[in-house]
Amino acid sequence: MEEAEEARRGRGAALDLALREDLDLFSLDDLADRIGFLEAEITRCRAQMATKAAGREAADALFRKPED
């Protein structure tokens, strides 16, 4: 059980580090690249959210009590 908690705490660690970086050290090109990577990650997250929402809707439909 403790291992699962460790893994859960590790999720998002890279993002947490990225949010703390000093942006003054980045060039304009570096910042543009960073924005591109972040936008791609947002797109990836939204796609995963849509997949999970569809799975939840399917489960809800399967286990929903029939209406009288």
C-alpha cells in the first residue's frame, strides 16, 4: 500500500519542477519551444480526459438502475 502512495506522489513531479524553473534564463526560442511542449501536453491531457469520460459514461449506462 505504501508503494502505491509513493507512486501517486511522484505523478506530476516533472511538471512541478518545470513550474518552478526560472524563466529569465530561457531565450525567446526556448520559451516558444516550451509553450509548444506545454500546448501539446494540454492536448494530450484533454484527449485522455475525453477517453476516461467516455469510459465512465459507458460504465454508468451499464450499471444505471432502470427507470420505472
